[in-house]
Amino acid sequence: MLKVSNVETFYGQIQALKGINLEVQEGKIITLLGANGAGKTTTMKTLAGLLKPKKGQVEFLGENITGLRADQLLRKGIALVPEGRAILSSMTVLENLEMGAYHRKDKTIKEEIDEVMKRFPILEERQTQMAGTLSGGQQQMLAIARALLSKPRLLLLDEPSMGLAPLIVADIFQIIKEINEAGTTVLLVEQNAKQALKIADYGYVMETGKVIIEGEAKSLLEDPRVVEAYLGRK
Ligand code: ATP
């Protein structure tokens, strides 16, 4: 579905991605792991069209999409839930959801917002509340729900469990699994390597702008290099 070949991305003179290669197969959950500063967020921003790669190619559903803007990629079916969620805190929950569907012209949006709210009953309960007053976990659910309203084929999730209490983290992972089972392909960046590998089909580990290890999620859970560097603490 998605094929990333030799992608290099820079911040000015600083090279953050040094030739990334990865593939995402339709229907799967793929996870991207690695220490702080490895380049995971830069990879997600590049795939979502927020940063332009200087070299390399990105192919999505057989089409070369290298260098397209975020709004163009959203229309093609790639949606990003960014690190830190980026919800609009002084707008209501409902208004935030409406923003998620803003680029679509069809008349089914209201029905789809109702549908999304059924999946996240807490958002329905709190729909008139300012989004900034929600708990961290509820804000993450709102950010995911908003992205789903663009009807993505591929959902990019950048550290969705960041800063959340363990019980809520479990809820978020469960939601990601359900979204995938309902037909959306997921690329997931996580610090929480163990839980990410438990729900993923395949994983990539990044270090200083490169993929250094890749494999089936099950085998990465037992790979001594991964256990020592990323799973050891738990
Ligand atoms: P984290 O878990 O901390 O988000 P990450 O793996 O997502 O880490 P990136 O945020 O992609 O890593 O950062 C990759 C590299 O690019 C790092 O060396 C970082 O210092 C650098 N970098 C990130 N953002 C910028 C920026 N806006 N300007 C300059 N350098 C940046």
C-alpha cells in the first residue's frame, strides 16, 4: 500500500532522515520504534506531507506521491494524528470533529460524526464541552476520531499513548486494534514498544535517521537487540 524508498529529509542543514526504506501492507498495523531523536516524528511528518523529502520516493496505492502537500495526501487517504494531538482546545468537541471533515463536501458528515461518537461515547457525552477541558486520554480519542472523519485508508499515529496513565494507554491500544479491524491500515509510532509490538504485524526500529532492524512483530518481541534496548524496562 505504502512504499518508502531511500527517503532523506532535512531541517535546513540538519539531516534527520538518512535514507529510510519501509513498507506498509494494506490491512496491517505497522509500528515504528526507536529512541528519542531517531527520526520517527520526521518520518511521519514526511509521509503526511508536512515536510518535503529532499531525496527518495514515496508510493501510495501504486502512485508516486513524493512531495505532495498534507491536504493533497489527506484527500488520497493518508491522515496523521500528530504527536501532542493538536486538538483545538478553545473549540468544542463537536467543532473539533467538524474540522476533521472540513475538506469533504458530501452531506453524510453529520451521520458520520454521529457514528464516530458511537464508537467514542465519551465524546458524545462531552460534545458541547471545550476540548481543552478533556482529560489527556479523551483528547487523544478526539484527535483519533477527528482523523477518522477524513475516512483515511492509512492512519498515521504519532505516539498516541504519550503522557497517558497505564489504564488509559490500554484503552488507546484497544481502540487502535478496533480501527484496524474495521479496515483502516495503521502506521504507529510508539515509545511503548512492548504494547505496540503486541498489536502490530510488523515493526521497524530506527536509530539516528535510519532503519536498523525490521521484522515480524512477534519476532521483534524476542529479538535480543530489541529486548535489551527497548523492552528491558518492563
Ligand atoms: P521523539 O520521540 O523525541 O519525537 P523522534 O524519533 O520522533 O524523536 P524526530 O523528532 O524525528 O525524532 O527528530 C529527528 C532528528 O531531527 C533529531 O536529531 C532532532 O533533533 C532533529 N529535529 C527534529 N525537529 C527539528 C527541527 N524542527 N529543527 C531542527 N532539527 C530537528
